[in-house]
Amino acid sequence: MAGSVNKVILVGNLGKDPEVRMTQGGAKIVSFTLATSDTWNDRASGERRERTEWHRVVIFNDRLADVAERFLRKGRQVYLEGSLQTRKWTDQGGQERFTTEVIIDRFRGELTLLDSRPDGEAGGQYGAPAERRQAAPAYSGNAGPDDEIPF
Amino acid sequence: MAGSVNKVILVGNLGKDPEVRMTQGGAKIVSFTLATSDTWNDRASGERRERTEWHRVVIFNDRLADVAERFLRKGRQVYLEGSLQTRKWTDQGGQERFTTEVIIDRFRGELTLLDSRPDGEAGGQYGAPAERRQAAPAYSGNAGPDDEIPF
Amino acid sequence: MAGSVNKVILVGNLGKDPEVRMTQGGAKIVSFTLATSDTWNDRASGERRERTEWHRVVIFNDRLADVAERFLRKGRQVYLEGSLQTRKWTDQGGQERFTTEVIIDRFRGELTLLDSRPDGEAGGQYGAPAERRQAAPAYSGNAGPDDEIPF
Amino acid sequence: MAGSVNKVILVGNLGKDPEVRMTQGGAKIVSFTLATSDTWNDRASGERRERTEWHRVVIFNDRLADVAERFLRKGRQVYLEGSLQTRKWTDQGGQERFTTEVIIDRFRGELTLLDSRPDGEAGGQYGAPAERRQAAPAYSGNAGPDDEIPF
DNA sequence: TTTT
DNA sequence: TTTT
């Protein structure tokens, strides 16, 4: 392959609080769904139409998994970069299924919180835990190692 | 929605010649699969690993559908931008299935051919039709209207 | 040229209200500066460092120039895509100078407002004019033509 | 800053072989100019117009600086991601000048070679050194640390 | 000049 | 399931 690029850029809002799970090896994996929305005027009717797209995001990168666990909550707006990956799995009936996810792993991906909320007004609006209320609410980072992350 | 972004950027190679179909309304739809590839050294074994990801791309934009039909062929390397869309369909057994595609439509998307081949050396390498051999082999365009496309 | 890509993606805040000017031909041109910021821990001292980068953005696209004029104000957070262009000019001393700008023109570019403010709480925070207070505060659009813009 | 993004994506060709220099601290810095090109039909005359844009790229990331030094040559086509940075300097007359560059540093950036050339046909076309002729000609990497780079 |  |  003469060089390839597989990149997704999303700005959207979390549909729910993220799910956190640990691998047997002790690595943290955080996943959530992110909504993006398009609105347009229908050509025929002139009516305003809207379509919401739901994206499944999975973070394998240890550091960004930590950040996601601490700062991401239902409703929060986020900018992220990841790559597309389609995973095969078998359903209860033994049928092959495919699920496409946006992956942030140790190689690639970024996560930036966009709608920082000052302490006072956060008001549990996003179910923010203690950490978020105390920490700087805006975070930005890429998939690099600890000492190379600008925050 | 306080502003959202849904963007995919891919550089890869077509797995097959594109498929062209027409809607009842006479619009052209072109679809193809695009391969991207990652290679890395496994942390444990140190072995070189490779993973190819296949992306399903669908072009609803009339102009870019034309370009894709004329210039894209199996193996050809392309840069493209589109947006993610997951479509629900029902399989033969009546089961709901989901397929995620990269959409280039009248609103958004770009297509740029990267591996232009001068006439002499094309040699049918990509099954290029007459048009491609005669036309300028590198094309770039976005999803805008006819007179706004830079080519 | 075998296909090329020239794309800038920025999320930042306007340093001032945008400037609007008209060409002799009656086209509207809107320009502003956008701040992006990086923070990181210095490797040697461990101190937290910050650097703000200022980007000069110029919108030649009629539709997005209108949107920018109506909705963008000092402090507002925006996502945008454009392309890089370096312009030569001559200073008062007759010396050649170069300025690099992020261009949104009739061919390419996008503009999405990220920090929509409901009427009630906008509070003149961004000097929002009457239009903004009345209109839907979140806007998203690309450089396409009128009837192809999703808003 | 409530989260910001400063990203440039370019696909273009090197204008010259890259320049390599070392800092006093022993870090390698590689810089080059990259051409991107737009062609369009003029609205008034209908004539085909072309404009080439030159981008100044500077790589501070050790690993990618190595890759650039070894594999990049005049004419080579590359995909890269970096961030915009405007640097102030003083010319011989004591006047302040500004230069905008695309930076790939230890925090952010990617570099992917697009026009891989098999050994046989490279033919010194890009002044490829011994390494390039022997090594896998397609390379892709991001700004992460050694053991996290997929190649 | 923004923002946190 | 988000958001406006």
C-alpha cells in the first residue's frame, strides 16, 4: 500500500455518560456514542429537515481513556479525531454482524472538550463528578505518551 | 445541536471498479470500496503486523459521481472527504442490519485522484477507459455546483 | 500536479468582531482573527506553558460571508475549514511582504458556530446584534450554493 | 481557552530536497517547501486558471525528521498533518517580519509518503538515496513515540 | 485581540 | 441516547 490515511473528525454531543471497562491486562477502554446533526431545507417541499447521526467511539489509548472517564458526560460537546474500524461479531443466532466504530488508540486520535463550563454554572448539568468540577474543565490532548501531551 | 462536524478523510486504493446505478429520478450513484492499511510492530513479539480496513464509499453528488465513473478504477489511489452515515436495512431473514458508509453528497465531500498516470505508462494498469487516457489524469473537486468546481 | 490537498481545520475564538468590506463588484468579504491555544508542561522545568496562535481568516464566499457578518462576534467559538494562501504585498517602504491567510472561498471552506447561546443568556456577551438574538444561534454551512446548504 | 484545534492537512509535492539542520542540543530539524495546486475555470473568460501555493513545512519531531531526511526528495508526493505557526523575525534592515509555517512537532503531526516507487523504477527520479531504494518505499507515521509508531 |  |  503506497501510504494511506484513515481519519475521522467529529464534533458532537455525547448521548450518555461513557462506559468504562478494563481488559484482563489492566488497560482501560472507554466507549460512548456521539451525536452529530445535519439540518437542511428539502429541495422539493422547502421544509426544514434534520437528521441525527450516531457514532460509536471507542478509546483504547490509556491517557485519553482516563480523560474521557473523568471529563466526558452525557450531553457534553467534544471534538475528536480517530480512525474507522469495522469489527465482525456473531449474534445470538450465530449470524455474522459488522459494527463500524471510531477508534482512538495508542497510535492515533485526539480528544478536545469544547463546551467548558466554569465551576459555578456546571451545576451537575452533565453529571460532572468531583474531579471535573475541580479540574480545569477544558482539556485537549492527542494520542501521544504522557510527557508529550500538552496539558 | 450547537454546531456539529461529521467528516471522514481517506487516502486509499479502490478494491474494484466502482459500481454505477441510476435512481428512478435519473440521478447517478457511484459506490466502491476503498482499502486503507496500517502496519505496526507488535509490542510483545516485535513482529511487523498489518491490518487492512475496507471502507464503503457512496457518491450521491452528480458531478463527483460522473468523475468517479470516468476516472476511478480498481487499484487507483484516491483522496476523499465525506461524512459517516449508518443505514438500517433488513436481511433475507427479516433481521435488522446496519451498514456504515462514507457519503459524498450534494452538501459535502471531496474527491482527488492521487496517482495520475501519463498516457504512455497507464498501460491499462487500472483498466482506465478511453476517457481517462485522453483527459487530464489528475482530478480534484468538491461537492459544489458545476461552475464552482476548480478543474 | 497529481492531485493535491490544501486544507486547514481550526477551532478557536474570534479576537475581535469581524471586519466587513465590499469589492467594487459588490461582493462581500469578511475577515477576522481567530485564536487557538496550546498548553503543555515544559520538559525541563515541568512548568505549564501556553502559546496562543493567531490566524487571519478571510471569507470570500458570499453566503458564508453573510453568516459570518451576522453571527460572528468577538469571543465567539467557531469551527472552520479553509485553505492556506500566502499573499504578497508591498509595505510603505516599498518592501515586499508576505501574509498567510486561511481562505474560505466559493470553492472550499466551512463554518460552524460551536458555542450557541440561547437568547436569554447571551446577554450581549459577544455583542450579538438583533439578528443573532432572534435567529437560531447555531449555524453550520459549507461553501456550496444557496439551495445546497443545510440550514 | 475552551478547547481549540489548529490543524493543517496537505497533499503536495516537495519543491526541493529537504534541508536538515541540528540544534545545539542535538535534535534534528528538517524543513522543506511543499507545493499544492488549484486549477479552475475562470467565471468571466471560461479560461482554465492555475495557482500553485507553496507551504513551508518544518519537522521538529525526531522520528519524523529522520523519516523525512531519508525518504523525502524533490518532487516526492506526501500527505502530511501539522499545525500552523507564525514566527516573528528581524530582517537585515531591522524590520519585523512574519513567516507562517506548518509545524510537525513532538505533540502533533503526521507524514505519509504517497507515491511509493518500486526499486526498479525509482531511477533516481527523486534523487532517492540508497536507503530509500532498499527500504519499503511507503511510510506512514504520526508524532507519537518510538514504540507507538506503526511502521 | 480571544479563550481558560 | 445528544444537541438546537
